[in-house]
Amino acid sequence: MPARQFVFVSDAVSPLVTGEAATAVMGFARGLTANGASVVVLSLASPEQARSLPGFARRLRTVKVKAGDATRELAFYEGKAPQGGHAEMIVAGAVGGSRGESALFLAEALRALSTEGLASPEVAVAWGETAAPALAASTAGVRVFVLPSGRVGTELSEQESALLNDAGLLSGSVNSSRLLASLGAASANAVVAPSPSAARTLEADRGLVERADDEPVVALRFGCDDPIEDPEHDVTLPANFSVKAPEGKGECRKTLIRRRSLSVGPRTLLLGVAPLRRGKGGEVLSTCSARWGRSTWRC
């Protein structure tokens, strides 16, 4: 792959935020720099968080951003991206009070850095919906919109939409829909989903109708809902099953109970989630377990 200049924009990157999506940004940055690319990661954090990053220094220039009736001043901190190989990282010292405000801060931060030549890449990658307005503001020749969850988020409130509209980041039906995903799709050359099934679902979602006819939805497979790791095809399971042929679930249940020495009855609902992470279903299951009691739920 020829050396290119990339900028990754996300409101959540590791180590400032934990989780798969935040870690994946740094993983991509590390892989690209290992292949000779130049990578800048742009994110948001409180000034206290930014100052706590080892080796990060505050830049002299600040940027004033109008957010409704208030004006916020963004300070920039920069250094080597932790866990990101040789990638550079720039953190705008601000935390939005809403998705719309965070999206505004990311877009204005990228605009300001572009005027200084610090973030004028060949490829701009918006990682998550909050980065969609930044993608719209980018002048990169190639723009990629990544939906790491594989889903489209909820609409912005009227106040959030007004913030972005006043900044000149919304227009037409994108403004009417108030969906950040619509803006990301309309601004991108390609949309990336985490699996083929997610890609098929997103292609039919109203949030992505603004994309060009020749703009692909690309699947980067890492889920378990597609062959060869889905329950219907996974050779490591004691028995295979699917929606149309669920019989193998019983054998898998018996094997799990035996291997884990679980004390469950024939009518006990057995749920397996690993690992338990916030935002990935584990917290919901734990809450349900506490609500219904151990005699009913097993996690």
C-alpha cells in the first residue's frame, strides 16, 4: 500500500475512553503507520484528561466555537498517540453536553487544524456518528464513514440540529431528518459496517438514503452472525443451529451446563455473554438478573 496521509476523527479513542470502538481506532492507526502511512487521530476530552496524557503538550493557538448563545474556547493538546504506533494524536480540550455539541466541536476542531495544514489528509475517516459533521467539513479527497456498532442512532434534538445548521454543516434533507448518519453517508465515498449482515441492514436504513448511488457499504467482518463463525457453521460448537433449525441449541446448552458445572433446572433461562462490557449487553443482562432473581436468570 502506498504511503498516504490519514486523519481519524472520533469523540471516543483509547486510552481516554474504554471499549472496542475506542480501541479499534488506535489499532487501525497502528497498522497504517506500520505500513508507512502518516496518521493523525483527532478526538475530544476534558482539558484535565488531555493534560494527563504522557508527553502531550498544549498548543499556543485556541479556537472559539459558537454553540448557541454561548462561545466555547477549544485548546489543543498534541503528542504521540498512546497504543497507536507512530501516529500523532491531537485532543481538543472540550466535552460536549450533547451529541450535537460534541459533533460541532469535532468539526470546528478539524476545520481549524486544516487551516494550519496539520490535518489536511488524503483520507479522512469519521469513526462513529459524532464525527459525521467533521467528515462534511473535511477537504480530503477520500472520505470514509464508519459505523462501528452497525446501527444508526437516534435523531438529534431541534436544539442540537440548530447548532450544526448555524455552523453551516447541515443542508437539505439531511437537515430535515436530523440524523447524524445521514450527514456521514452524504459526505462519504464509502460507509463501513462491522459485518455483512449489518451492511445489508444499513443499506435499507433511512439514515443512509442520502449516499450516492455508487457509494458502497463495505463490510469489515468481525462479528459472529456471519459464516464461518455463526452458530450454523461454527465447527467448534458441539452442535450447530440456526433460526430455521434450532434443535442444536439443546445440545449446546447441555454441554455448557456440564463444562461449567452449573446448577440449573430444565425451565431455567440460561444466557451466556462474554465478556460483560458496558454498552454491549452485559449491563442490561446483569440488571435483569438482579431484578428477576437468581432462581430465574443465570449469566
